[in-house]
Amino acid sequence: MKNLPLSALLLAGLCGLGLSAQAAGLGDALSGKLGTGGGASALGGALGGGADMSALSAMGLTGSATPSNAAGVITYCMKNNYLNADKAAQVKSQLLGKMGLGQKEEPKDEGYLSGLSGMVTGSGGKSFNLDKVKGDLKEKACDYVLDNAKSLL
């Protein structure tokens, strides 16, 4: 490796720090768009497309671990118009059937009730509050939970 003058090394280091600070500032500025506090997660989510789901995953979104929680979250998403009710109602009905409940009965267990408030409880006790995200990301999160719920059937 060639010996570079010390001033060139310092200049390169300062330029690198400046770019990092600008990127962090951009992430912080975009976090307001998503309603989150995490700059890196916000940056990924604000870029759109496939980055949305990686941002949601980075913020802690996992699929529901139990049929009751999935049914509650699906109900929350349907009531708030984040999911197509026709598409989601069938999955919700199947989840309730798996729990031994009819279409008109609503579970009274903790998983379902937390799902009704928008709290997704994943494996290992991890949880994600759908109120953390805004706009289109909330719809994508509901779609993700619905798709994951099909694996619980």
C-alpha cells in the first residue's frame, strides 16, 4: 500500500463522517413520515417497495404466534379498513373455528383482546403495536399478519 499523506487520510475520514451524519439526519427527518423514532427503520420504510416490510421487521413486526391473536389483529384491521373485509373474514372464521368458536362468538383470551387493540404478539413473547406505523405501512402490516395467519390454520 502506498503511503498517503496524513492530510489526505484526515480529509477522507472527515468526508466519511460528514456523509454518515447526513444519512443519519435523513433517516431522522423521514422518521416523522412513518410515525416512528428509529432513523434506520424509517429510512428503509420511506424508500417504499420491498423496503417497507424490512422496515416493519426492523421495528419488530412478526407474524402472530397464536390463532387467537391473529384473529384479533385481523378484526382490528378489518374494523379500521386496513384489510379487505371479504378476504380477511374467511381467514378469521377459520381461525375462530380452529379455536372451537363459532362466527358470532368472540374469544375472551388475552391474545385475542390484545389483537383487537392492534397488538401483534409474535413468537418468543415479542410484540408489535400497529399504532407505531402510519398510512400505507399499516395496511402492509395488516396484509403481513393476514398472510402469516394462513400458516396457523
